[in-house]
Amino acid sequence: MRFSNRSGLFVGIFGLLLMNISCEKTLPIAPNENGLLDGPVSGLSKAEQLLFLAGDVAFNDDVFTIEMGLGPVFVSNSCGSCHAGDGKGHPFISFTRFGQTDSTGNPYATFGDKRNQLQHKAIPGYEPEELPAGAPFSDFLAPAVTGLGFLDAVSDADLIALADPNDSDGDGISGRLHYQIVPDFVTLRPNSIPHNGRYIHRFGKKAAAYDLLHQTAGAYNQDMGIVSLFEPIDPYSGLEQDPEVATQTIHDVVFYLKTLKAPIPRSQDDPEVKLGKEIFTQIKCGSCHTQTMTTGACSIEAISNKEFHPYSDLLLHDMGPELDDGYTEGYATSSEWRTPPLWGLGLSANSQGGTMYLLHDGRATTIEEAIQYHGGEAEGSKNLYNQLSEADRELLVKFLESL
């Protein structure tokens, strides 16, 4: 039996169709953009996109070895190992800070540079560090790093307007700014407003870092034992050393962190999510978790003068005895914590092995449990939450999971 040319052509086309169908069934479905934390903010120029990619590689792909300067004692060997997918860290890779029972210093520091972060890993030939006897300490999980450029670009004036250190309005909320001395290598923001020679710090669990360069250089040094031009002191010996990471690499990572997109909320048109948002407002969660902020003028056009929704005021708040670890940073007291942004909350489990680990140390594994740990200035909101019906609590959680 012979096939005509037409029949052969039909068989060929049919085969190609089968291959396409087969491939479509086996290829993974790309996740929606609002289901991912990583990715650049929209509107970057081509030059800025190249800078973002360079920072992406340095942050997520660079793994430090002994030959590259790792250690000799350290917490981790790469940025991405603590911030998987640019999200929150897992308790397995938590880090510990200790001492500093008050703002006068850290009497428990026994290591080379009098620092307050424990390096619990070591390269061969060295011993991991142990906590000094009697030192108060706190375990921290790495935070999500998306949207940081927006937080960085908020003007000091806007943060000052949010602060109410003496609770002048009598609402029980007295969030305050964390003013500290700025490191010499940091360039002040054009809109910075000093107070007695100190400046507003806004990054970190207790708002102990001024900007993303301050935060990044400190992370290379304290987390990986990597000396840079900005942090030239070896955290083990306490001696000044030549840089082990290129200055450009540090700048690339800072640009990457500045230009990561803000988390995109989901299901905002869902009637139940809308009801949950109303409950969030009714029980005064927004008194600290401020929904909307606006950036000031910024050298990166894509984040300049933009409205965004972090659900944080970037202020220090007294969170009560349940969250008092006895540990301080800078001028923050042991029960004070910077309001963590809630954006991206519903995606937290994606970078944490499928389970949420919330609060500064991951002790809460559900949103409901995290709320129950709130005290101090948040005691009133917690009590209002506990008075809600079970149905209303579920609506509130559904809203928070949509962020």
C-alpha cells in the first residue's frame, strides 16, 4: 500500500500536533506574578535591568568558600541561603544576637570586634562560637527582602509624622523612631532630618540599620565573615583586612534589593477578603501596620514618588512581655520591635518549607498564633480580635493571607 504525498503531509502535521500537545502537558505551568516575591519593579531602564541582574547573581548565586574569604566563623555562606526566593528564612537557618541589656553597650561581648551576633558555624580548624554565660539573646529569622527600595525611599518627614512617642492622641499606641549614629561609609538621604546628631534608622528587626548599604555591608561581614571596603574589620580577629568582596558587588546587591518589586496582593476583589480588610481596620491593626505610604524623590525613577502598601509604619513599638527576649539593639529596648511589613505575608510558607514561621524568631506557625503573642501597645487590638466571632476571625485571616 502506497501513501500519496497528501497523505504523508497529513501524517506529518498530525505527528507535530501530537508532539505539541504532549509538550504542553509536560511543561510546568508558570506561576502568576502575584504568587512570586522575586522579580524587578516595573519601569527599570535597560541599564538598570543589567544592574538588577548583576545583583541577582551576587545575591542568589554567589556561594562563598574558604578560598573566597568565608569565615573563619560564620552563619551562612550566601545571601540566598537565608532568603530563599527573596522570602522569609526558616528556623533551621536562624541567627542569634545577644547581650546589650541597655543602650550603654554590650558587656557580654567576648569576640574580636565586640559584636553582638553569634557565629555558630566554622571552617575546619576553628571552633564555632558559643553564647557567653548569662547573656540575654534573641533568635532571628531572615526577613523577606522584596519591596525594600520603597521603604528606603520614604521621607524622614513622613516617618516623623507617623511617630507618637508620648501617645499624644491617647490611643495607646506610642510608636517611636530609632535614631542612631550613621556609619562613615553611608551617604545620607537628601531628605534626612537629624535629631541631636543622630538619624532615623529603619531596617532590621529593631530598625538598627540606616539604609540598604548599611544593612548589606553588615550582612556580608556578620553573616559570612566577609570583609569589604565598608566593613574592613574581620569579625573573628577584630583586625582590619583587605576586602574579600568587590565594592561593585556590594553596590550591585544594594541596587538589586532597592529594585525588587513590592509583593503583589491577591484576590482583592473577593467579597470575603474585603470584609476581612474592614475587620482589620475595626480592630485597629492599622494603627501600627500602616497600609499606605508614598516614596519621595528618588534617583531610581521606577520607585520615585510612588504610592505603595507595606502595612508597616517602620516605627519601634513596645510589644509586651511575651515578645521581650531581654535583648536590645542600639537604643531599642528589649520589648521594642519595628513593625514588620505585612505585604507578602500570605506567600511566607513558600520560602519556609510549606509552613509559616512568623514573628522575629519564627515561634508562631499560624497567623492566629502570631496575633496571640501581641501585647504591650498591641494588647488592645489582640483583645478586640479575641472578641470576634469565629467567622470574623476567619475573614481577617483570609485578608491577611491575600497580602
